[in-house]
Amino acid sequence: MKYIKFLLIGILFGIIMTKSEAISWYRIQEMFRFQSFHMYGIIGSTVVIGMIMIQLIKYKQIKSIEGKTIQFQPKEKGVKRYLLGGIIFGFGWALTGSCPGPMFTLIGNGFSIILVSIACAILGTYTYGYFKDKLPH
Amino acid sequence: MIEYISQPWPWYFSGPLITLIMFLLLWSGGYFGVSSNLRSICAIGGAGKKVAFFDFDWKKQIWNLVFILGALIGGYIATNFLSNSEPLQINQKTIADLAEINIPFQGGVMPEVLFSWESLLTLKGFIIIVVGGFLVGFGTRWAGGCTSGHAISGLSNLQLPSLIAVVGFFIGGLVMTHFIFPILFNL
């Protein structure tokens, strides 16, 4: 039963992604062509409010439902993996017009073809895991 | 009320709601990072026997898989019960730019000429659906996160690695859109 709340949060997320049109291939193109503020507004306002929220969580030591203090894992230091991996992700983001979250929401929107993209993304993740030690990090 | 919800939501309404999603996930003992699920699915498939990277306790990630199942259901609810049939309001310049590289705009969320089962067997469709999906999965794990994990969770937590990753996302997206698309879609 503890998973029900995650299902409900996910449903709300899928509705927001659809209604904000962030799942749209065209909206991602508008963003990469700097022809609309829409996507920048969504990501920017999420982050600005998110910064304040995380500072508050840390300062007030807010606890989770389970009573544990909410902890944040700092990301490992480094440049190469973030830049190179990021660029590869960016290629895929522009091609498919979606990142992993919206891919699942697009299936709910009736685009069953995205199942193929998700299968390929899983294969891509597997390929990374296979070659991990040979890649710069 | 339902009429109001049925309109597309402006950025200043959607953005704060995504922050709320991030809060609800943290508050429930999770975090906002969707691409971890791709790694979990590899582990569930047994990849941990061959590749050490997938040898971890994926059962601790079930909550995240449930979350993306919800994201799928949410997409179904939004499009079937909370939408009007108005076409997408995309900038005319974007429509004109895309027309130049033979991608039509018919008011839908996606260019259906590219995203369909018929298109999968064409070169352009294959590159967009298959190669694009592969690069998303490969790149996100190499970078250690996607838009949710880095651009939203990481930047909100003032992580420099996430800023580098987001710069990478945009270098990749801009090069693809402005240099590779004109070649790819004029084939």
C-alpha cells in the first residue's frame, strides 16, 4: 500500500506534463530554436522555486512521512561524464523530443510507438553499463 | 472549472506544480529522477548477472517504477478527460522552420508522419524513434541523470555537476536541431 502515494504523484505528474505540453516534440523544437519562452519558463520556475524549497527542507530539517530527515546526495565531482554524457542525451532529446519521464506520459497519450523508443533507451542504458569502465568519467 | 483545466496550462502554473511533484516525492521517501528506472528495468531483466553496474537491489526502486506507471496513467487521463481539441499554439516561426525541413505541423503533440508504426520502417523514422531513444538511454546514464535528475533536482540543489550536464544537454540539442536536422530531414 505504501506505493499508492507514488502512483498518485505519478498520475499528477503525467497530467502536468500533458497539460503543460512539455511532452510535445514541437515544444522541444521551439525551445532549441529559442522561439518560445514556454519551456524555459517551466524549467526555470520549477528550479527557482525548487531552490527555495530545498533550502527550506535543509534549514528546517523537514522529515519525510516515514519520519526520516530528508537527505540530499551530492553528485560526484567530475566534468567529462557530465559534459559528454549530457551531449549524447541532448542529441536524443532533440531527436525524440522527449526525455525519459514524458516518454511514459506519451504512451498514455496514445503514442504506442514510443514503446520502441523506451525499449531502445533501456538498450542504451544497458550498453552504457556494459562499456562503463572504458568510458571517461 | 473543468473548462479552465481543459485549456493548456501556462508555464507559471506548470513549473510550480512540478516543484510540488519534487517535494511530494522527497516527502514520501523518494526523489525526482526518472532515468534511474531504465537501470532498474535492466536489473529486473537479469543484466546484473553479466554486468556489475546492474547488480544492485532494484527492489528499493519499485516506488520509482510505480511513479512512472502513474505518469503513463496521468497522460491517459489528461488527454481523454481534461483536454479540449484546440491545436497546439506553436510559434509560427517554428512551424515555418520545420516546414523547410519537410516536417509538417497539423496541430498535434507530435509530428505523426515521424512517430508512427509505419514510419518506423523509414530511415528518418528509424533514426528519430530508435537511434533517438538509444541516445537518450545511453547519454542519461553516462551523465548520471536526465532532465528531472539534473536540470530540476540537481540545479535546485545547487549541484555544479548538474549544471555541467545541463550545458551538455543544450550543446547536444542545439547541434542536433541546427546542424544535423537540416541534413537528416533533407535526405
